[in-house]
Amino acid sequence: MKKRDNKNKVRAPEALPEIKESNILIEESEVTEPVEEIPLPDEEEPVKQNLATMASIDPDLLTGEEAAEGSAPALKTEEKEETKFTANDIDPIKLNMEPKEDAVFAPGGKDGKRHMGLGFLITMVIIVIIAVGFSLFYEAGLKEKLRSPLIINGQYVDSAEFSFMYHYVLIDNGVDIFASDTPEMLAAESVDEKYATTRDYFLDMTAQEMQTIQILYDDATSKGYKIESKHYELARAYIDWLQGKADELGVPLDTYIKGVFGNQVDEQCILNTLAKKYFTEDYSSGAKLTELQASDEQAEEAYLDNRNAYDTVSYKMLRIRYEQRDEAFVETANLHASQIIEAMGHDPALFESCAAEYFSGEAADRLATPDSTLIPEARYSDFTHDDFRDWLFDASRVSGDAQIFTDSDGFPIILCFVSRQRQQTPLRDVRMVHITYDPMAGTEGYEGGFSISEAQTLAQEIYDQVNTENDMQEMENLYNDYILSGTVEVIHSADTYPGKYSGIVDEWIFSDDRESGNKAFLETSDGYYIVYMVSISENPEWYDRVNSFIRMRNYQAFLSEMETEYEYEFVQAGLDAIQDVP
């Protein structure tokens, strides 16, 4: 306890006689009420005071000021066999202030009141400390609430976490934070009528994403799942990319982070936030969907409700055209089409041989090959001609059915229905990095993308780094600049089916000897593909698609239900501290 200056002491009008004990001085305290003198019995001698008994007296009563720290304990350490008193063993001492008489200590007082002792002082100090601590804690909590820009499920979101996610969402949506027109763009009226400005649109997008992350995180952890090292490794890859950007500018990483995401954001904030995000993404696409998957009965019911979405059709198609557009040639072509249909007699295997009789040259040679006009396993979504699609996917269609359609000049197009089947080929989960090149790149004065050699070198660099799926995932962070510029594309196709990609890419993916963990370096007409096979489903495609539909329906129902519980609201005072351009 800090000792008060002498100028704050209570000054006595005159000094009292000194007590015979050495180095003990009793100063007069201000008297607030009359002091009654209590005569002592003749046979009792005044109690003599020594240092040990003086140490048990409240120093404030002796000096009129607070005692120096440690004075009483030092006296109590003297090892003398003297009676020790507790606060309840003796009455408080009252000082006789009558002049010209020896100062004595009189036990008790007229009205029984007692002076406050050292115990009371300690109690008061403790109360003050608790009060100050509570005040500081409350004030800190209040400030934190004021700084928080978002509340989710009644919990205040950390300002640094929100600031990072907001700028992460901006960058992920192609916003150049440091472009001169970015502030104007964000302040402009939003194209979405639900939001006043584009900034409001992105703020709400950030809030929705953080809401979903929190819902999934709480659900996952309640079932025993937890963030793993691989999620932190992915987050670390993003930090490494930021480090590269900082090195380019010649500034420390922390300075760059604060300059991009806000002055309250640091490296640890990014690691924790992204690890949590990657964890919930894994959970939502894995364990959660498995939990919500369909039963066999549900799958069959869903299939029958929408067969067109889960079936493919195989059919044959033949056009009959002449260079001349005269009506006579049009009529002749339509006559031949009718004769072909009649000749094959509802047997699609005879379609080419019957048609070959009406052609010559290369066309006849091609038709001599069985199934040369066959188009296998066409999907409902593949058709741009509605009439073709509706006829082929008609539920009444049977093998051998044929129909003549006409083009814009009136010439016939023959469709012959072969079969309809459920989608059978198992889906592939594939990750790819596509590096494109610009033939004009490298030309003097031309600023474009990669030259062929640059694209090839980068593709080889990426290929050499890839050994696992995690390696492929890290590419998105390591080459983020190229991705934003459009020269590199990162692709994750979890439902790859035959024909989704063309040429050599499709051939590699659906090769009979393909296995999980395979990777390839493929060259195409516009660049290079690094392809990694994550997995091959054990189920036929239709079942996985039906199951995926049911799971996603259940998943969306789960999120919708939880969103009512995890409501979010903005805190304007906190939003005001979030800068678009830190």
C-alpha cells in the first residue's frame, strides 16, 4: 500500500507526551466525540507496553496514517513466549486524549463502538480489487462486443476473423482490393435488389458463409470430429502464398497481411480461420452426406419420379440430303427415308444395311459398317433439339421405333430408337489443373498469357509436386495469382461421367486400367492438363446421382432448419471498423 505524503496527515494542535517505549510515537487523531475517562482500580497497575504488544495494535490508531508495509509482520517474527491474541480475544484500544496525564490505553468505550482494524482494511482492499477487476472485465467484454461486426447464434464473431473472411470473399470473387475504382464499385448500387450497395452484398455473403461454417463446425464437433493436421497444412499453403506476395513487395509477412485483410488480422488468425473452413468443407462433403444418404427404397422411388434425369438413350441417326434444293429432290429424299424404315422392319440392327442401298461412295462404305450411325448413352441434357429429345425420352418408346424429322430445307432426318437404360458407368472423382497458353504470347509489344514453353514448364512443375489429393488442393493456394489472371484453372469434378470432358482427357479418365491415385500430364490443343484420379465409385452412376439428390435435399433441409437457430445480425459499430481497403 502506498504511503501518503506528510501533507495529507491529520495535524494535531499539540504533541502528546511520549510513551517511554523507544522509537514509538503516538500522534493525536481527530476526536469526533467526547472521550470518557475510565478510572482504573487502585490495586491494578497500568499495563506496560512493549514492542510485541504494540505490534498487535492497528498502526492507524498509533500514527493517524497508514502503516508502512511489512512493519507488523516483522515484529511478529520475534520468538518470545508471550500470549498471542486474536481479534476476538481483546477489546479495541481507546486512546485517552486528556492533557498532562500519562497516556494510557483504556479497554472498551462509552458506547461500545470499536475502531476499524487491520482485518477491516484488508477486507476493503479485497473488495476494491474485485470491483476493479469486474469493471475491467466488463469493460473489456463491452469493448469486444462493440468491436464485433457480426453476431451468430447469440455469439459475437471476432472482428479479426470477420475482416479476414470478408476480404477473402472479395478476392475469391475476383475483386482487386487495391484497384483505384474498387471503393467506388463497392459503394455503387447493388445489382441485387435486396442490397443497397455492392459492399452490403459482399458483407452478407461473408455472413452467410460464416454462418454455414459455424453450423457445420458445431455439428461435426458434437459427433467427435475435429480439425486435423491436413486442414492446417492447407491453411499453411495459403500463408506461404501470402509470404511470396510479401517478398515480392519487400515487406514483412505481418505487414502484408494487415495491408490486405485489416490491421486486426494476423497469421494465426488466418491459419485458424482457414483450417476451420477446410474442416467443415470436408465434413459437409463426406461424413455429413453419408449420414443423410438415401435408403434403397428411397433411391428407387426417387428414380421412378424422374427417370429422364437418371437414364440415357442409345439411338441411330441418318440425314439424307442432296446438293440441289429443288422440291423434287426433297420429295425423293423423304421417300427413301420411309423405305429405309419399312425395310428394317423394327430391327435397329438392320438400319445401316437398309440405308446403304440408297447411298454410294464413301457414304455407302460407312453404312456398310454395323452401328456406324449409333449414338450411345445420350443424356437428356445433351440435346439442344427439343423435338429429338422429347421423342427419344418418351416413356412409351421401344427398340426399333423410327421417326422422320425434317431440317430447315425439308430434307429428312431419321431417328431410330435402340435402347434406354439407367446410367451405369461409375462416377469418377477427379482433380485437374488446366494451364492454357496464348500463341501470341512472347510477341514484341504483346501482353498476354503464357507462351507454349512457359505453359509447359509450369505444367511440369505442378506435375512434379503432385503425389496426393492434398497436393492438388494446395495448388489453388500456391498458384492463386495465375488462377486470378485466368491462365491457370483448378478443377474439382466429383461427378465425372463419360463425355463430360472431351478427347484425351475423357479417354484417360475412363480407361479400363484407371485406379485411384493415378496422375497424368496431358497435352491438348489449348494447353496442358495435370489430372489426378481421387476415387472411382463402387455404385452405378444413377444410384449415386439419386443418392446425391436425396442427400443434398436432406442437407439443404438440415441447413435451413439450423439457420433459424443460428440467426445472424450485423453490429454497425463493428462494421464501421471493417475497411474495404485496409
